[in-house]
Amino acid sequence: MVKIDTELALFQEAILQMSDKVRRMYLMALEVLETGNKERSLAIIELDEFVNNAEEEINDRGLEVLSLLAPVASDLRVIIAGIKIASDLERIGDYAKALARYVIKNEKLDSQIIHHAKQIGGKFILLFDKAIECYKNKDAKTAIEVPQLDDEIDMAFSDLIRYIEDRMAKGDDIPHLVATVGMLRNIERAGDHTKNICEHLIYQVRGQHYDFG
């Protein structure tokens, strides 16, 4: 019993460490969108490799527990949920990498659009932090409420689209418009994967399946 408890604790700690790397990627990405710093952008892409490796290590550790330590049902849910969370973290990291690639290719964001980008990004960080806090504390009750924060990301993105439409109606030229909208939509997609983390935690703790859409 002590052995499996130790292994499960290490397994969950590895997920938290992975989430720290993903969070760092987003803070850096929001920074380079404003500064256009290509070296920092490359550092984000390099950090994504560590995130990918972390997912592989978590999968390997989970499979080892499953195959060698005869986990009971509640332990199985920890492993299953954890592997799924690691997969979502990997996808969230990919979206941060996409932001960095935008900067490398297109320079920094339009000065008037950066405000909207920071609004969207800040709301994502809040959602992400809440979801990871729930996972750390095994707080399924709060995890049911946290996905509502994703609505704020959607609204902030809608505000961006309206702003762009207003500028276009005035005849303003927005550099790299299609690429900019597509890049910022990646943050919205990262929010969807963060909602998944809440779904997986609820399954881990309660054995119940939730779909937050």
C-alpha cells in the first residue's frame, strides 16, 4: 500500500510540474506578443519539448503503476485521469508554441490589438490556475464551477472580433489579420482543453463523467 501511495503521489507531482512549464510558456507568449522578442519566442518553442517529454514520462509512470502495483478502482481513476490531463496539457502547450511561432514570423502584435490579446490571455491564465489548483487539492466541487470562466475568454475573443470589424469598416489596415485572428483563437482553444482538466479531475475524485462542452 505504501509503495502505490508513493508512486501515485509522484505521478501527480509530475503532472503539477508539467503544468508549471505550460503556465510559464503562456506568460512568456503574452510577453513576446507585446515585445516581438524572437529569442524569447524560440525559448518558448524549446520549452515545449520539455512539456512533450513530460507527457511521455507521465504516461510511462502511469503504465508502470498499472502493470506492477495492482491498483484498486480509485487508484485506477487517478492514473486514467492523470494521463488524460497530461495529454490536455501537451495540447495547451502546443497552442502557446503557436503564439511564439507567430512572433517569429510576423513580429509583435499591432499595438492596438495587444490590449485585446492581453485580456484574452489574462482570462486564460486565471482559468488555468483555477483548474490546476482544483487538481492539486482534489477539489471536485470547485472544478464543476471553474469551467464557467471559459465564457469570459469567449467574450473577450468576441470583443476582439468586433473591434477588428469596426476598424475594417473604417478602412484601417491591420497587418497579418488572418494570422493574428487564428493565432489568438489558439488561446480560446487552450481554454477548452483546460475545461477538460476539470472533467478529468471530477472523474478521478467522484467517478462521474462531466462534459463542459
